[in-house]
Amino acid sequence: MVEVRFREVVIDCADPPTLARWWSSFTGYTLRTDGGDWSTIANEDQSMIIGFQKVPEGKVVKNRVHLDFWAADEEATARELEAMGATRRWVSEDPEDPFVVLADPEGNEFCLIRGG
């Protein structure tokens, strides 16, 4: 079997530098690459990287892949992100599985899950 290792997740978007800065402010990740068609952010040890790649078409339907983030208080964090430009898409009604689905300013969905 060929050895492989996860490198990064890439989000297609219209404006990589702007979206990378938005995600950086949300995650606390550092801006690594800030170019016109390609930007990246990463956590402190560079083990988690999110890339932003310019594509000509806009987002039309639900993501086939999305990112999940833990939050001590998913509702409070969701409100903070909405103030930053995120859009609330859905809230779980299951008290055993609390999470909020949000979309970034370009419509890419992600979840905030209660956890730690």
C-alpha cells in the first residue's frame, strides 16, 4: 500500500484572500499564503491547513464535504460568527447532539458542535 498522509482541506471560492482572512479570524489560524487565486491558513504547528482556491463558478447546492468545529457554547459562538458575516442554516433539535450549521460569507457550510 502506498503511504499517504492528509495534507489539507481546500474550499473553492470567488475571493481566496478575503475568505482566508475571514476563516483566520474565526479559527485563530495564521494566514500562510495570501495570493490572488490561492490562499491558506494553518494552526500553530501547521498540522491543520485550510486552503482557499479561486473558481469561476459560485456555490449552488449543499456542500458534499463540510468542516466540524467544537465550541464550548455552540449558540454563543454561532451568534459571534453571524456578527462576522456567517449565515445560520440549521439548528439541531436533538438535546443529545447539539450543533448549529452555518455558512461562511460565500455560502460554504460548516458545523459548530458542542464539545471540548
